[in-house]
Amino acid sequence: MQIDDILKQGQFKELDLFLTEEMNNYAGELVEKMIEIWESEKSARDWFYTPLLSLEGKRPYDYCREGKVDLVRSLLGRIEAGVFS
């Protein structure tokens, strides 16, 4: 079975839904800002689950789960302003 066959069967829809729900649960109001910056929910979700140097190699998801939502909000503000640090 090829990967395309698996994707066509929709076996990953539950994972997709779970990741989106987790993002909404932990990032809350930041989700709108992420979608605004990355112009799609998928791109925002990809960023949310990607380790970043600016977060010491952790994912924005990890920071939000640890209650550090303000640090992720600050990072989003810097990205929006064009300050990539």
C-alpha cells in the first residue's frame, strides 16, 4: 500500500482534528493571530508544532502547554513586525 492510498482512506483525519483541537486548547486566542500571519490554519498548525531556535529548540505548542503563552504571543508580535530573533 502506497502512502497516497493511506491518505485517500482518510486515516489521518482524526490526527489532523486532534492537532487542531490541541492548538486551540493551548493557544486559545493566539490561533487567530497565527492564521493571520501564516494565512492558513494548516500553515499556522505546522508552525505551532515545529521546534524553533527562538524558543530554545522547543515548539510553540510546548511553551503553551507549560503556561508560557505570553512568550509565544511576544514571538508572534516580533514575527509580525519583521523582527526574527
